[in-house]
Amino acid sequence: MRTQKISISIALLIALSLSIACSRHPSDDAIAKDIQTKIAADPDTKDSQVNVTAQQGKVTLTGQAKTPAAQQKMEQIAKDEPGETGVDDQTAVSPDASAAPAPAPAQAMAPPPPPPAPAPQPIVVPSGTMLTVRMGQALSSKTSQTGQTFLATLAQPVNVGGMRAIPSGATLSGTVVTAKAKGKIKGEGELTLQLTSVTVKGQTYPIQTAVLENTTKGKGKRTAVTTGGGAAGGALIGGIAGGGKGAGIGALVGAGAGLLGGAVTGNQQIEIPAESALSFRMSAPLTLPPPGQ
């Protein structure tokens, strides 16, 4: 009888102990709520969108972690929870964090671009430049008319600063400023010329030159002067009346002589044959486009 009472007492004690132990074990709701609170309070995990559930002490985490580090931290918080019997981490890392590009490596500073090339400058043929031309037609104090135009070609190229400004063969235009026939008994013959334009690469430019003036007086006597440029205004290179086309084209008479020249015929008229070479002094500068334009 005594033995039976002892056995009953032991059974009651064990049942009481189990009852006390069960009353101290936290419920699944308490476990889930506590983990959720800790995740929301932790600086490393508070920005993650996570849901916590628990069943018989086993914790399940679902949702998105802000970063891989936050994912690991939440799993550790769940494992440290009292009453937890296991952790099933089903969270995923946010796509924004996983797809973030790695910082680009620092690049060496590129050297500054070279300064732009200076703009090409125009060519300026200065005043005083001599233009030696070959006449394209014959002129005469008897047959030419005041205001008549004539054509000539450049016999010698003009260079400026080592660059070709006007090539030989360029076409020039001029004007007969004065044409006056010599009288049979008295009076004087007069023939005055001036260049007015030059054509370079298909473009025509106005030019100014000194006026060349030639007169005849008496029997075969003649004088030559220039206006607008002094005695150095121009000179005849060659050309003899009656000598045929191209006759007498030779060495340039010194520009300082100021001789328009030509030839005095028997009736004392001034004749300048075709292809005679004359030189005119420019009285104003001429501006041309830069080379290559």
C-alpha cells in the first residue's frame, strides 16, 4: 500500500514538472512577433520587407532583403530567438542591390585637345608691286578711243611672302584713259593707259595702277611721263611698229625710266603692237583669298 502511494506521488510530480515546462516555452506567435520587432529595429535590416512566421518553434522568413548582408543578419536574429527550433530562410535579395554595377575603375585623365590650327590668312599684294603684262591687242594714239578697254596677260608671276599670289598667264583688263592723234602740222599725239582688274582662279578683282602717259611733239620727238605714281609708273619691255607680232619683246627697261615707249610712226603717231610687254606699278594693295581657297 505504501509503495503504491509513492508511485502515485512520483507520477504527479512528473506531470507537474512537464506542465510547468510547457507553460514557460514561448508560443509560436510570440516567437514570430519578437523576431519581426528585432528585424524592424536593427539598422542593418530595418529597410528589408520581410514576413516572419513560426510553427512548433520552426521560424520561416519570407520576403526581400535589402542587401545580402541584411539577409544574413535577419537569419542570425531568427536563430538567436529563444524557443526557436529551426530557421527556414526563404528571403531573396532585392534586385536593385544584386544588379548594382561595380564602380568603374578610375580612368587616367585624357590630355587636353591640341589648340585649333590658325585660320589661313589672305594674301595681300602690296602697293608698289610691278605687274609686267603682254598686250593682247595693238593700241594706237590714232585708232584707239578714250574709254576703250584692252586685255593683257601677266608675263611674270607675282609672289608674296614665298607664296604665289598671281600666276603668270593671268588675265588683266585695262582702259585707254586718253587717246589723241598727232596733227599733221602741229599738236601732239597722246596715249594713256591704266590697268583696272585682274582675274585669279576664275575670280576677277579690281586693281589700281599708276597711269602711263606717252606724247609726241614735232618730227619724231616724243616724251614719256606717268601720272598717279611718278616716273616709275611703268615701262615698255619691247615692241617695234611694223615688226610683226611678238617682235622686239626683250629685256625690261628699268622701271625708274618711266617710259611707256611704243614707236613713233612716220606721221608721228604712238603705236603699241600686240604682245608688247609693259610694266604697271600698283598704286593700291590687292587682297586675295588664302592659298587653297
